[in-house]
Amino acid sequence: MEILDYVFDAFPEEKSRKVKEAELIQFKDLTQAFANRISDNLNKDISVCNAKDVLSFDKKRLSIEINPLLLIDKLSDKIDELTERIGELSYQIYISYIFDLNSDIYSLKYPIPVNIEESSDEYIASIPDLSLYAQGDNETEAIITLKDEIIALYSDLLQDKNNLGKIPQSWKNSLESFIEKR
């Protein structure tokens, strides 16, 4: 829908009024300028308010005037609504430590720092430097799964220790600084 259609919806009496072509062009230019100013500041997909609430139409000058106080009030309400929605989508990130691998074969020399991302429906435990990630319904489940991933990666790296590329070799070196055989 074009901005002119929105204006005519807000001011139906103007739709039936015959406007000279020159006045229509001037009116269209004014409405387009208004639309450009608004669209520079708002996402087109977000309906902020009813146009008639913040616009007034001067029939003699064929101009549109914005009621800035009402527009600010409507925008403020929309910002509050979007801020609340963003809060609902947000998540927490914090650091936890793994002190034990729960393995009969391997033990830890030092605790391994782990990033924990907590959202409303899941937890993700990760060691980004090793490209290891695990998820769970709670922090404990995510960490237990990550411990299994650490053991699997370390075992694979030890089996292929002569054929490792640069990155896997750096992973192996990092893990060797934390892990030892029992």
C-alpha cells in the first residue's frame, strides 16, 4: 500500500475530493517526503500507530502536519513493547569450570573453563577454542555431554597424532595441557 493510500484511509473525505493534477503531484511529493522521513526511522513491518492519530491534513495548502507529541508518545510505547520482547528473547552467558571428566581413562590436571549460554529453553556448554559445543535441558546435562565430547575429541586426536593438521594439532596441545592418563 502506498503512503497516499494510508493518508486517504486516514482522511476518507479527501479521496472523493477532485484535486487538480498539479496539486496532486505536490500532495504526492509531500506525502512521499513524509514517508521517507518516517521509513528512515522505522521498520516498514512494524505498525506504530494509526496515521490519523499523529497526522493532520491542511486542505487549503494540501499539506500534512505531524503531531510530534502524539508521534513521540506512540513511538515510546512501541519502543517499550519491543524492549520487553527483546528481554524475553535474551539469554545469559557465564563461565563455569569442569573439574572432572567422569572417565576411568583420563583425569584433569587443571579445571577447564567452559562458556555456558542459558536461554529460556536450553543450555549450551562450549569451549569455542576447541570447537566443542553441547546442549542440554539444564546446565548439568550440557556439561556432561560436553565432557563426553572432550574425551571423544582427545581420543581421536591421540589416535591420529601423526596426521594432524595445524588446527587439530593446536587442539591436541591445548587438551594435553589439561588432561592426563590415569
